[in-house]
Amino acid sequence: MPEVIPILRVEDVRRAAEWYARLGFTLDNEHTFGPDMPVYAFLSSGNSQLHLSEHAGDARPGTLLYLWVTEIDAISREFGVSVREQPWGREVHIEDPDGNRLRLGERQS
């Protein structure tokens, strides 16, 4: 079965990785082809993976991701956003420092 790993375009991998750490992602590794070259980073949180790329052609800025999470109230407090009640669960909408949009949902029991 395929494993899907989203790639997000960012201007500064390290700054973005620190921001994603607030969601529980850990910077596992990074790669660059040489000094002063763009950085490509590998992040993970449990079984989920996320890649961040400074390479201009890898992804479009402003991408939208949907993530199922637990502890939506804690995420709401961390990012200072309101929880929205939806028919499929509770959600928060946030944006990373590079304009990528995330909708995080907690499934209803």
C-alpha cells in the first residue's frame, strides 16, 4: 500500500520545523546538495511524515493540508484560534509562517 507524504514549500526549513514542532512534529533529517543550496527536511510525528522544501519547484506556496489530531482544544490554545464545530468533527484552521494552510480535525466519538 502506498504511503502519502505531503511536501510543503517553505522559505526557511529551520524556522518552519520549529513551527511544526508546536504540532508535535520532530525534525528527523535534512538534505542539501551543497553550501548555499536549498534545504529539504524530513519531519515525523508518530506514523505521520511531512517534508519541507526550500526548492522553489517542489511545491506551491499556500497548500492546504487536512490532519486528523487528538487534543484539538490544546492545539486551539497553542495557536490562539477558535474551535469550529463541523458535522464530521471539531476543527481549527491555522497557517504556517509560509502561508501553507492547515485544517486540523478531531473526530467525533
